[in-house]
Amino acid sequence: MQIKNKSQVFNFYNTNGRRSDFINALTIYMKILNEDFEKGEHVWQSFPNSLGCFHFYQKVLEMSKGTFNKHDHYDFIMKKLKDDRYSEAFYSLNQEELDKIDDEDLEKFKEKLDSDVEARSRHYTSSLVKVGFVDSNRRISPAGKTFIGDTKPVFDDFEKILPIDEVNLSLLRQALKIRIYNKEYTSYYSPTALLIYILIKNKKADVKEVFELLNSLSPYYPVDLKELDEIVKNNSIRKFMLNYEKNFTPVDINSLKISKLKEKEFYSIFRSRKSNKNKKIHFEFYVALLDFVTDENTKTYNKLEGIFNDKNKKYVLNKTFGESKNFLDFKGKNYKEFLKNNENNILLEEKNFNENFYLNYLFTKRRKNIKENSDTLRRLLRATGIFEMKNNVIVLASRDLWKEYLKDIDFSELIFNKGTKTKGKFYEENSSSPFFTVNTLSDILDISREKVKETIENIKEKYGVDSIYSLKECIENSNNEEFKKFIEEKFSLNKVADILSMFEGRNNDKEIQKRVGIKETSIPTIYEYLIGIAWYHLSDEDYDVFSSFNLTMNADFYPETHAGGGSGDIVINYKKHILMLEVTLMNKNAQKRGEWEPVLRHATNLTIEKNPNKVRTLFIADELDENTINIWRAVASVPMKSTSGKDEYAESVVIMPLSTSELINFMKKGVKVSDIYDEIDNSFDKLPNDFNMGWREKIITSL
């Protein structure tokens, strides 16, 4: 990712592309590109060369309901396309005919199409380019194929023991490959490598501060790693960042060495596009604060406090210096208590007062941009599954494993590094570069196979096991126990039942996200997650709860993104039988189009794969279509052939439809899973299984 000027803050979204559900957005955009563009249905170009960008925007609106509620520009275009003159010229890609239309809105139509709709498609997908999932022409890269599950990643031995799934791993690999380049491509900075370094050196760090630190750093101004380690250890990130801001000041710091700026001097340095009234408030505050700092007494304090007693002045100053929050605490009874309450505030230091005041002023403006972009970086790294973020504290999950694995790594070469323009441009722009291809963690970090083998042997010794399989099993068991503990603490049976009752009608989406505790995750993903937890509460037989979910979770056990289409949503491997839960929030009509084929395919293939163990599938939806109910019943009487390339059949595929309200009722009544199985088996076992496979051939031959 290139930043073209020294003060620019790196970002994963272009203008008009930012949204809070970053990982969900990546999933949606990749799905559209994979289904509609990779197969040649559309080409990634703009009108009049193609309707690709227009189509992409349409699909984004369709698949992101609740995210982009206001789209007047698109509504205007669709209104004009009801006019036959517009629709015929537009859909036939005839620019010449479009230009002939005699309509005062023609130029407006063309402008909105180009700058509002098609440009937004480019903005939205820029994030995919920046993480290496697509190239600049929006063709899905090999790395992107692993993210969407089209290709299976090859794991190295260290990756095999990490308690993360394929999506987590795909994001982790790409995050480690992201480089923030300068304009010339001759130096770069790796924020992910820096975060791992910080958490290897420190058991924990402040989430908010550390991500603002990661986003504030620049390849133009490298920092010594030992210094960064010290500022984290000493909780002085904020102070460091203020000092780091000197690199981006448009004013010569030496010009601030004078003791007190005159009003004219002040305005020439503290430039603002805001009103003159605000500028005068800034200067009034500057004078009062400097007077107090140089002569701490009741009189100078009262003058300073008086400014903040004015609601308008307080609002202006908090916005300018505190990001709309109180940056000075006036709760004390006198100036001595004020000093005590604000003892760590750099604005109250007499030494270098002008410099600190100016840096605070500048940094607050820049910090808003840093905060917005650091939030996106946080979401990306949280979804890798290796960073735990709770109560504003971040730790490296499985830290002992990482410490052993990275003990010989020279982080100075990973975090801030130099290179040639040719190599930098190739890395960022060439689709065959390592950034877009599939690489293991050991490839990315340049760790040899011998070193990985040595690492695994040391970890096996620490865990007291003799094989990598046993090691993986040991780590997974530990992870599963932690997950079950998490469920018991955060999601009681009654809480899950209450939240599940809120999905009907889709009118409570924001409240559901709030109660679950993850506002950026899509509602269908949360629904699937809660159904899996509900089943844990109903179960009277032990199983690996964490591994049963085919959705991506972060290291805090919250869901990030929905399961791919390759297998069932939740697959529970009991000791002697298997249960698959296929979960959907699609309405009755959509179920026919979107669920019949994949559910039947998953259930059939799993039944064949797990034979002779018994396999049952529950199809769980908020509402059920009657035809769907009866089709699932009929399927149990018909032999079904594998779709995985095997010439094998399942004699009976059991798919039991169940509504959310019925599941909630089971939970409230205390019905156990064994009772549900008994009733399903009693019913399905009575179905005839003497289906005549030659029925069709008999008809044909008789004719």
C-alpha cells in the first residue's frame, strides 16, 4: 500500500468506501466478484465498455441491506432508466445514442453514473486490492481464492497447530504481507509485524493506543524497535505520538521557541478554515492557559475555568483539542486540585509550552483520521484469530507458541525496511508477486523448514506429547474448553433464547448486535452462531463445540464471518453419530432458490462420507416453507448420489426442518437432544426404503 505524501495516514478504504463491518464487506465483495465476474458474466469496466461496475454496485446494495440505506444517486439513475431512451442506450452500451437524448437531466445522469455509482464500486473494492485478494483489474488472486474457499491452503507444521480456521489463516498471511510503502517504493513499514513484536515483548497493551500507534507510523520516518518497546512498557504511547507528530508539522518548530505568541503570530501559525469567532476562542484559550501555566494561582485559574464555563467555547475547544471530549478536568474545587487531576496533561507543562500546544492542536486534527483508519486495521487483525481484545486490552493468543516460533526472527528487517523501486513496484502491482500468491507463514517470515521442525519439537516437549497430531489435539482441546467457559459466562441458555426470539421480521438487528457484543458482524452470521450455542445448551452428550462451527471467529470467540458454501454450517461429531445444522435467515421464497440444492448436497455428501455412522441434518430457519418441509421428508425415501465425484449413494438422507420458535420452545421446556433424536428416528425409520432406482428406465424402454 503506497502513501504518496509524508503526512498521509494509510487506510484500507478509499473515499466513500468505509463501512464498519470490514470483514463482512470483504466477504460480500469477493462473493460478487467470484460469482459474477470470474466466470465471465461481467467484465470489470465502466460504461460504455461494460456494465460491470454498475452491476457490482447493484449487487452490493442488494447484499448489504441496512448498511447503505441512502443512495439518492442510484435512485436517480434507476428512475431515468425507466425511460426507454435511456434504458435502450444504456443496456446496449451505446454511448452515441445516449448522447443524442434530448433531456435536461442527461449530463446529470452521466455524472452520477460515473462519479457516484461506478466510482463507488472502485472505492469499495480498493480494500480488496490493498489486502492482496484481487489485482488492480479486480481479478481474484490465488490468495483471494483461499479466502473464499475456492482453493484449500497448504499448511506448514506451525500453522497446523494454531487454533484458527482457514479464513483466519488467510487473513493472517495477508496481514503479515501488507507493506506501507513511501512514494518512491524504496522503503516500507509493516504494521502487523510491529504488533506481533510488541506483544511478544509485552504480555499486553492498550488496544486503543496501540492501534493508533500502528496507524500513525510512516515509512518516511522509521523508529527504533527498542524505543517502541520502551514506550509500550512505560505506557507513554500518547507522549511518543505527540513527539512523532513533529515529523508532519508544516511550521518550523524553532519558530515556537519564543515565550508568548502575539495575536497576529498566533493566527499565522494556527490556521483554520473555521470562523474567525473560533479562531478568537483558540487565542483566548492560549493566552489564559499560558498565563496559568507560568503563574499558577487562583486568579489565572478562574480566568481559565471561566472560558470552559461558556458552553459554546467549551464545545469549540473540546472539538479542537479533545476530539469532542473533555481534555481538561475542572472537577476540582481549586487550582491545586485542578493540577492534581490533570498532572499528566502535557498542555500544563511550562517547558516547550508553545510547541506542545501546537502539536496538540495539529495532532487532534490528524488523530481523527488515525482513529478512523486504526479501527479498520483493528478489525482486520482481530479477524486473524491470533489477537485477543477484551476490556481495551490486547494480548497475543497462544503467546508461548509464537515466542518459540519467532525467537530467532530479526524483527528490524520485517518492520521497517528499505529496497529498490523496481522490487517495491513489483511487490505491490504485479499479480505474480508474493503479495498476491499463496504463501505459508514460514515463507512470509523466511523461516526454514529445519527451524520450523525444531520449533515443533520444542513445543511438543513443553506439552509432553510425541506427535504433531497429539499436539494439535491438545491445543484444540484447550481451546474448546476455553470456548465452553466463554459460553457459560456470556451466553446463558435464557439469554440465547431471548436473543433468538428477536430475529423475526428483522426489525431488531442493531439491538441483536448490541446484545451479542459485536456490532460489525452480519445478522445471518450472528444467527448461525447463536443456533450453534443453543445446541450446546440442549446437548446431553459431550463434543468439540468450537470445532463444530464452520464460521470464522476471532481470538475472543466472537463470530466474524459466515461459513463458506463447501460444507454445512455446523457439523457436530459425536462419538457414534453426526449431526449437521444448516441454518438460514432466508424467507420462504428465498429458501427455495438458495437452500434446496446446497443443503441437500451437504447432507448427502456427509451421510456418505461418515457411513456407517448415523448422520442427521436439521434445517433451521426463522420461518419454514411448506414445500421445503415436505421435500426434505421425501428425500429420506430416495437414494441420493454423492456430488463429490464418488460413485456412491446414501440410502436415506435425514433432513428435519425446525423453526427458530420451535428451537426456543425446546430450550425453555428443557428438551434434551437425545429426546429430539429419538422422535426424529422413530418417524424417519418408518419410511419405505425399497425405492426402485430403475423406474425411469422402465418407462423409457416400454416406449
